[in-house]
Amino acid sequence: MIKTRDMTTGSETKHLIRFALPLLAGNLLQQTYNAADTMIVGKFLGDDALAAVGATGSITYFFYTLCIGLSIGSGILAAQLFGAGKIEKLRRSIVSSGAVTAIFGIAVSVISVLAARPVLQFLNVPGDLLGRSVTYMRIACSGTICVAAYNWISAIMRALGNTTVPLIFLGISTLLNIGLDLLFVMCFEFGVGGAAAATILAQGLSAAGCIIYCFGSNKSIRPRGEEFRPDKSLMKKCMAMGIPIAIQNGLVSISMIALQRVTNSFGNTVMASYTVSMRIEQFVQQPFMSMNAAISSFTGQNIGAGKQDRAVKGLRSGVMLSSVFAVMMFVVFLLFGRNIAAFFVSGKKVIAIAGRSLIITGAFYIPLGMIHTVRGFLNGAGDTAYAIVNGLAEVISRIGFSLILTNIAAIGFWGIWITTSITWVVTAAVSIHRYFKGKWKLKAI
């Protein structure tokens, strides 16, 4: 039997920590997918191959994150129904959100594969890297349906307060991914395409295993009879909750794509440095993202149970925890930034640029933490429509500041990382303003 966790009673801080820690471990394992690709490609195929893989990062994430947004909507709907004790409707919502996820995941997989070459050409990927970038992106994006499926089942389990089962399956698939990476790249010499294939194969097995085990082991969420038929009204609610988050994620990704385009204009060394710094910061962001998910599920359950004040207390605890972590990570990068970068690549110039860039962005991790905690609260409360405004703030800031700062001679390519820092400050301010306006109090499902 799969355990669930009722977060409508007990210590708010303890619930968040107990919920977030397994989720953090899972997120770190998921980032190991990317790190394994980066380290193996960088060490065994060289800096140019690493730059080719890095050039696809923002656009691949764009397609992945659209599906992730829908899965978050599925989780919000499930969390509020679970908190309200409406178990039969919960089962129907799981089937309905699963149908939405499958349709959307397949569509995005097909579109992203077809769009690979023209999109990368638009991003100004250098001609000597384009072929390998297209190969990596096509293979990676062909498995978007696997990413969608895993994030959907994970969101459902998080809504019920369970983060352990997805973690177990993700751990198994991470080990498989590393093994396949080494096999495909080093032994079979499949190049960058082998690294992409290893990641997608591992993610697909993780999704399938988690879905089979979860429904096979938990009768309370296993659909029965007519419940296997998707409910159109619940599908609409799932889309109403998830699509704004998907649009927000898409907007953020577009802003990252624009920043990648600016980065590409500075050549292979800066591209490789940006790839390394992004891979490292993806690890750093995992505790923030874990707290986001914890607060979202905590808020969803308590809003569903009519405990609004308790949901607010949870947010305060989340802000405190994320701020402490932000300060710790800035100190780590201040002292060991270059050493950490050296794990990913061998080029001295790349290491120097990446190490300094981590210090620049690390000074702004507190605003980054605020973005995740407040966003998680608003999503859990059902105020997902605001996500679009939040996404627009990132687009305007990231595109606008990157175009201005990188064209100032005294700043040059450092404007790439300064832009990221300023964008976090602006987006955090917009999120906090939305919270204090109080519209989330009227958005519960």
C-alpha cells in the first residue's frame, strides 16, 4: 500500500521538510541525467560537443516544460480534492488528467522533432555545431511523452503527500541512464545522440514503472468501472489549472531561448561556459523547486480543507527555509565556484568564466527562492491564471536586459549572467505583489 500524507494538521515546517526532502533527492537525481550527459560529453567528446549539446538546452526545456506545466495543474486539482475528502472525484480527475497529459505529450513530441533544425538555425547555432545539435535535440525531444508521463504521475503522488515512490523509480533509472551514457558514448561511439538516447530511455522506463506500481499498489486511487472514462468537465478543469502554468513555463523558456541566442553570438567558449553554469545552477535550483512543490501540495490540501490561515503559515516557513539555503549556496560558490566548474569541463578559460558567473548569480539566490515559494503557494491556492503575468515579467526582463547589457562594451558577455540576476529580482517583486493583493483567496476549486 502506498502511503499518503494528510498535511492539514500538525507542524507546517515539519510537513514541508518531510515532503520536500524525498522530492529534493528525486530532483537531484533527475538533474544527474543532465549532469551525466554534460560530464561524459564534455570529458570524452570535447568542448565543441558540449557546446553543441548546450545550444539545445533552452529549446528542449521549452518543450519539456509545457508538459510539466500541465502536470502541475493535475496535481493542484488532485491535492484540493484529496484535502476535501472527495476520493471518488479524485479518481476521476486522475483518469481525466492522464488523458490530457497523453494527448498533449504526443503532440509536443511530434512538433518538437519536426521543428529542431529551423529553431536551432534561428538561434544562430554555429555551422560547425549545428549537425550535432540537431541530432541531440531530435532524439531528446522525441521522448517528451516520457517526460510528460513521469511528471504527471509524480504530480499525482505529490498531491497525496507521497514523494517516496517516484524517488525510488527515479533512482533506478538514474543509474541506468549513467550506464547507458557510458555504453552509448564510450563503447558504441554514438556521439551526442547516444547521450540523448540514454536519457530518454531511462526516463521512459522510470515513468512506466512508477505508473504500474502506483496503481497496482494503491486501491484508493485505482479507477473502477465508469471511472476509467475521462470526464470532460474534469479535463477542462485540469487544463484550466495547468495551461496557464504551461504558458508561464513556455514564456520563461522563450526568454531563456532568447538569452541562449545572445550567448551563441559570443562563440564556442562562452557557449560552453554558459552550459556549465546552467548545469550547476540546475542543481542549485532543485531545493527551491522542491520547496515550490511542497508548498503547492501543502497549500492545495489546506485550501481544499478550508484552512487558509494554515496555508499562509506554510508559506512563511517555506520562505525562511529557502532563504537559509540561498545564503549557504552563495558562500559555497564564492569559495569553490571554479573547482565545481572543473568537474564538468577541462578548458581553463571555460572554467574561469563559469566559476565567476556562479558568484554573480549566487548573490541573487534569495530572490530566486522567493519566486519559487510564492509561486508554489499561489499555484496551490488555485491562482494559476497569474502564472501568465509572472511569465511575461521574466520574458520582458530577460530579453530586454540581455540586449542592453551585452551591448555595453565594459560588460560584454558578462551581461548574460547579470541579466539572469536582475530578472530574478523583478520576477520576485511581481510575485510578492500578487500575493499581497489577495486574489488567491477567491481561486480555490
